[in-house]
Amino acid sequence: MTSAPTTIAGQLLAAIKARKFTQAARLFAPECDFKAWTNLGFWQANDPGTVGKILEVWFSPGSGSVVVDSREVQTKGLQILEFEIQWKLPDEQPRVLREVYLLTVKQDKATKAEKIVEARVYCAGLHSDFPEVDLEKQRRAKGLTGTKVSNSPRVVAAKAS
């Protein structure tokens, strides 16, 4: 039996690996500053729900997540998470990503829980061509219907120059 991760970075990695994007979103403060640079462009969010949707887009579709390598560094108020994760697409093609998360963590005054207030994510990605993702179809397949996803104006996905 393995123990639950104690750091916010470890909890984030566990949620991503388990594909629990709502759980990952709960680690972020209500007003957070999330910015990510990937091989597909720039992503931005200011709230946990949008962060969760971004992570879901990145890690869908597919199954069988395996963290190939990971490393965490923790100092006061700053946590660094670096990992390489692999999972299979529906056509059995493996997808591998290497990501680095720089996380600023602060204690929420009301709940006394640590939350991510700022995140910078860097991912060059080993694959430059990702398939189209039908999130509604993925949600129906997982029994998560009933919540509609809107194209939030807070998310910006642009092609990298």
C-alpha cells in the first residue's frame, strides 16, 4: 500500500496520472495565474475549472497512464514538478510528454489548505501532432454527462510562432 503524496506537486501528479482533472483543479486557488507553453501554443487560465479543462484536453483521449520518470523539488512557497508520462491512444499508439511545472503555493487563509496560486508549465512534447479530442464523447464514455463544456474566453490556445 502506497501512501498519498504529501506535497501539492505530488498530489497534482497523482491526479494527472489517475486522469482526475477535477481533483487536479481543486489544488488551485480560486483566483490563480496559470500559464503554459507547449508545442501547440500558449494556454492561460485564471480559475481552477479552466485549469482542469486544459489538463483534460492535454491528456485525452487514451488510457493506461504510466509515469516514466518524475522529480519534485520543494522550497518555501515554491514547488517544481518535472515528469515524463506515457499513455496509449485508442489506436494503441503511445503518447509521451515531458512537462515541467513551476508552482507557487500559498496557504488559503479561510481553509488553511495549501493551494497553487501561480503555475508556469513548459512542455516541448515528444509528439507534435495531437489528434482532435471530442470532450463530450469522452465524458459520455466515462459517464460524466450532464455538465456542458463551453468554450471559455479565459482559455487561449494559439499556435506557437
